[in-house]
Amino acid sequence: MFTTLKNPSLLKIYFIPLITMITQSMVGAIGVLYALELGADILQVNLITTISGAMGIFMMVPFGFLSDRFGRKPMLIIPRIIMLAGTLIQVLATQSDHLILASFIAGFTGGGFWPILASMVTDMVKREKAQEAISTLYLFPVSECC
């Protein structure tokens, strides 16, 4: 069990969702307060927190296809650059509508995260270890929140 944890290359991939979930948890915790400070009502706060997750779900399949076509590394890097634009909008926001736009951009780029990581993991292991390797990948963000 967990023999994939002995592979240093897989450990690097496993730590990507862990670090991402830690930082997103911190940003999410203050994001609601930030939205309220900018005058958001309850509908806008719900939109800000829901849009990125919903967009991420809708974008998973297209990002999976794009990673097969253009490669794994570009499809991990390019969405992070686009996410930087969303983060800049969030930082420079002067009204709550800007935060909704930033959430939309973050969700659009977030869909590429999981399918590409899962594809990278399965590319790196033997067929008989793929199930264990992917299960271990999904363990990492869960271990952060508990």
C-alpha cells in the first residue's frame, strides 16, 4: 500500500494539490470578508464562491483533451498564468463585481488542474500501479483539510 509514495517524481506531483489547497483555503477564508468590505450582498458573495467551482467542473473534460493534444506541462503552466490575471483583478478590485469576474477567470483555469495531474501520474507509473497512484493523488488535498 502507498508504494507510489517512494517515487520522488510522483511526490512532486502529489504536493501540487496539497500546496494549492492550502493557499486556496487561506484566500477563500478572507475572500468573503473582502467581498463584504467592497459592499457585496449575499447573492454576490454566493456567486463569488460558487462560480469558480462550477466553472472548474465544466472545464475538466476540455482541459483533459487539450493536455492530450498540447502536452501536460503547457496545460499546467498556461492556466496558472491566466489565473494570475484573475488574481490581479481580485487584488485591484474596487467593487464586488470585480471579484465575480476574478472568480470566473479562476474557475475557467481551474478545470485543467485535476485531469492533467491524473494524466501525468498515469503516464509515470506502470499500468498495474495506476489505480494506487491516482488514489494517492486524491488523498493529498483531503489530508490538508482534516
